[in-house]
Amino acid sequence: SLSFDGVDDWVQVDYASNLDLVGSQNFTIQSYVKVNSDVYPFALFHTGNDGDPENSIRINVGIQSIAVHWEYNGGTNYILDGPGLPNYDWNHVSFTWDGTTVKLYVNGELVIQAVPPSGPGETADRDYYFGSELGGNTLDGYLDEIAVWNTTLNQSQIQSYMSTPPTGNESGLVGYWNFNEGSGATASDATSNGNDGTIVGATWSTDVPPTPGEVSDNDILIET
């Protein structure tokens, strides 16, 4: 995984046309995240907001709340606010958009959904940022297994990819950063799109999400 210090760490993926997220397009954004404090908000994902119009997609996470923010029609904001992360351990977050409804899943369970007035505006020419919002709201914690799809995953698919991570060649998977390198300043894109990220400040960590069936720090074993 990658560890972020809450001050000046992020991963930046340069703009590529195959990563465009637009209002008419279905998409899914996923990541494992682990936070170290109850500060809110921490930016998990941000498309950036440079350009004209200044549209963006942003995902904030924290113990208090998880929220997706997007801009449309040149700066009109929409926010879907959901319940926060259930603990300070690893949690899996997925946002889906099917052209009508935006849904938030936490650990594979649907926690909130809504029908916004519009989909996100055009986000062409925007870089991706992981763990920071253009240098602000920097994550104090860890990220792993970030995936961006240009299709809407259903609940069973989300749960399936939680237990068996993508290989990188799945249909609709346009970017996948599994942070398995363990060294260096590059977060490689496991898809054939080659959208590698540049690691700024964040450091490699062996703290990773538990594999299916593995006991996490928050689980309790009771001997009988």
C-alpha cells in the first residue's frame, strides 16, 4: 500500500483521454482506505478542477462521513453525503454512477443512493490525484487497490473484486493502481492503458488490507 502523512503527500496521474469521466458515461471508482485520525475531510480521489469549465469529481472520506462531490454546468455543485468509515482499519469504498443514480458502497454493502439533478460535468484535461485535493485535505492514512471503471459495477461484482482483485485486463477497467511495487516513485497502472502515477511524498508500506478469511486488527477471536 501507500502511506500518506496528512501534510503534503499524493499520487498524480497525468490526463489521458481514456480516463475521462463525463456526465453521460457510467463509471465506478473504488479504493481500499485506512485513516489514522478523525480529521475530516480526507481527499481519496480528485480529478482536479483546472480548465474551462472548472468541473471536477472528488471523493472525501473520514470517520464522520464519506462524500462524493461533483461539479456540472460550469461549477454547479452536487454532494452525496453518506455515513463515515466504520473504524480505523482497512475499509473498501466504491462509488457508482449509472447515468441516473449515484450509489455509495462501503465494504461491499450499499449505504446510500440518490438521483442527482445532473451527472458530473466534463472532466477532460484533468489530472487524477489520489490522497489529496490539489495539495489540500491530504490523507493521513493508507490507500490500496484504486480502480476506475467506465462501467457501473453492481453489488455482486464489487464484492467479487474485493475478494479477488482485478488482473488489469477486465472489460471496462480503465485504470488500476494496486501499489504492489514496494519501492520507487511510480505507481504503475496495471491495465494496458499505461496511466502510471507519480508518487509525491507518499511512502511504501507493508500495511495492507486483509485477504478474504484473514483476521483484521478489529476482529476478536473467541476460543470455545
